Amino acid sequence: MNEKPSLQRYGLLSQLFHWSVVALMIGLVVTDKLRAGALKDTPERLEWLNLHMSLGILLFLIVIARIVWTRLSPQPVPLPGAQWTLITAKLTHGLLNLATLLVPIFGYLRAASKPRMSDFFGIQIPSVTGELPWLNDAMHIFHGEPMEVFFYVVIGLHVAAAFWHQYYKRDGAIARMLPWGVVERTV
């Protein structure tokens, strides 16, 4: 009976990282749609692009901090389930973390390969590549519609799994990531 108690919920900082990533992802989709809807070569379009770049860089920094925090802090025990669900959950989380790290890098390379500087809330970030049309074309794949579809699929799976756990299995999965959820510990 001397087992260590196991954490059943995510800590407040982990929750803050999670919901910050959610908010930034929504902001990135919205700013991209608004940029695409603005007339070409207008200040409005450039403002939406600059805000999109700023949010992308902020997302990158938060995801790095989140991954470091996840490695340093105790994490809740996985919810019980079949082995395939545990593997799928781990794979989905890994893909989400990898994508939220790589897509901002690809976005930077897409911008850097054109004759413009990237923008981080008014701070100009110079290009490390200079103008490279072939790189810009390649980054349209990794920071464009194909990656957007990939994100929608993986995020959709993540949200569907959370709802499945919460409302079908009724195991409190969503409460684990909410600050007002009930803290439970098992011994």
C-alpha cells in the first residue's frame, strides 16, 4: 500500500499551454482566411499576414515551452482503454506536437523565400534564405492547403476522442484539461 499517488488531471500550466495552443490555432485559421479574403497588394492584406506570422511564431514558442514542461512535470496517468486506443492517443498527440512545431518553421521558410521579412508583433525577422522560388513552391505544400487539411483531420480525431471519452465512456477526459474540473488522486 505504499504506492505513489498518481495524478489524474493536468496541472494548471499544462492546461494553460493546451488552451493557448487551441486559441492560437483558431487565430491562425481566422487570420489566414481574412488575409486570403483581402484584396491583393493592400495594407489590410499585409496586416492580416503579419498578424498570422506573429501568431505562428508565438505558437512555435509556446509549443516548445509546452514540450519542455511536459518532460519536466508529472503527467496524469493515461485513461484506461484498449492498447490500440493508448497507442492511437500517443500517436495523435505526437503528430499534433510535431506539426505545431514544423508548420511555423515551414511558414517562416515560405515567407523567407520571398523578398520580405517576417514579422513578430512589429519585430522584423530577416530571411535566412533570400529569394528562392523553388523553396517557396515547396513550402506551399508544407505550409498551405495540404497541411491545413492534415491539421483538420488530426485535430478532428483529437476532439472526437475527447468527446468519445467524455460522453460515451464517461471517464472525465475533458475535465482533466479544464481548470474547474475536480482533482482526483488514486492510491
